[in-house]
Amino acid sequence: MPPTPEILAFFDEPTNTVTYLVADPTSGAAAVIDPVLDFDQASARIGTASVEAVLQAAAARGWRIEMVLDTHAHADHLSGAKLIAARTGAWIGIGALITEVQATFAPMFGADDVLPEGRDFDRLLQDGEVVPLGDLAITVMHTPGHTAACISFRIADAVFVGDTLFMPDYGTARTDFPGGDAHALYRSIRRLLALPDATRLFLCHDYKGPDRSTYVWETTVGAQRQGNVQAHDGIDEATFVAQRQARDATLTPPRLLLPSIQVNIRGGRLPPADAHGNRALRLPLRAGDAGAATLLS
């Protein structure tokens, strides 16, 4: 029997994000999935407490962090990938289509320092690629829809699905960002839900369901097929797309959208310092009405 991964979850309530530390119990080789770099928007203060908690947990168990994996360029938190890599020597991986996301957003933020061909990341991962983690095998699954570049990671009976699915009582990811596609998301979800019912699904976020007072981030394929409020068995693609797009039209942008994208398309690297030694995130201005449009013209 293949080994079962040991999995530790770290929940960051300010961003409702779950970071996972996954280890091969035989060799102690470990991966970090979707790490959070702390950021207070009001003060523009960056912190490392979330990363330190993961590093300390790995050290306490004698695990060696060999890789840092992001399921996509997140729009709701800054990635701690670069910091973990600097502290451990781990390589950083993300879906190969991150280059499309970079091409969309780098000009928006004047991010001319973004390296071509996705070289801000050490490895661009392809659908079906198998990455060894000690005696474990990580299979990459391309699961687009939330973004064009989203991937999931299957390790034995566990799949880390990023923002593709939420808990059954909450539903699925939004698809209204550039490169998002409700049709693609439906097909990605059906691909995940074609796995055995007992397959464990580990989610990147939880926001609590309407009748739930606690955060939960682990579910199963069977539970999703039976009870996901937006994507259970029996909902066809046309119905899903219509409902998803209607829901997306009511959503506001994530609170950390603009700072997150700028850091995450750089693989967790901060923007370069200016001539005064300051590092700054940009806030591109948009017109909210005709009067403002004249100011921006």
C-alpha cells in the first residue's frame, strides 16, 4: 500500500485561507501548499507569523520542506512562497498557465520586472505531471475556471483543490476574474467529482455555511456529489453556468485583490525597490462615474 500523507492545516482567519503542510511519513519530505504572507492593508505592514507557524511545525517534526506549491495566483492573500523558499531552499511550483495570468496583470500594475516565461517560479507544472515527495507521488490536475491557471494536487487519497470547490454548504469558486470561465469550472468540478467517493478534498478557503458556526476545510467527493449547493450530481452545465454567473454579478472584489495579484504573479516576490529604497504596491485608479473619467483622461 502506498504511504498516506501526514497533513497539517493552518487557518488564517483574516483571509479565510487554509495553508497545508503535507509530509511523507517515511522520509520526512514535505510540501507547503498555498502559504500566506501576512499583510495589513491599512498600514501596508507585512508580517511573517503565518509562515513562521508552518516552519516551526515542520521543524518540530523533523520534516524537510522541499517544495512550495501554489494552486493559482490568489486574489485574496499574498503568497508566502518566496519567504519559505529562502528559509528552506525549497523550489516553488505553480500551474504552467500562470504565464497567461502574468500577461494579463503585469501591464495593469506596471510590473515590468516580472520575469518572462514564468521564471519567477522554479517549476511550471503541467496537467498529469507526477512530482515525487519522498515515497509519495503528487499528481498535478489542471482545474481551470476560477482562473485559467488553477491546478489541484492529488496525493494518495487526498486532493488539494485550491479555490475550485468550497464546503458543500457554500458552493464553488467565483469565475468573474480575468481568465475565469464558468463552463471550465463546471468541467473541472466534474473531473474532481469523478474520483472515488471516499477521496478527501482539502479546500483553500472556508467562510462558514449559512447554518454553521465553525470553520471546516475538509470534505469528500461523495459529500460534494450529494450535497454541494451549486454543483451536486444532477446539475447540468447550463444550469450551473447560469447560476454561477448570476451569483458572480452580485460579488464585490476581494479586499486584498490588488496587493495580492501584484505579489503573487511574482511568485511571492515583492516589487523592486525604487530609487529611494522603498518597495510599494500600486493602486491603479478607475473611473467610477463620468466626472471621474475626465480626471483620468
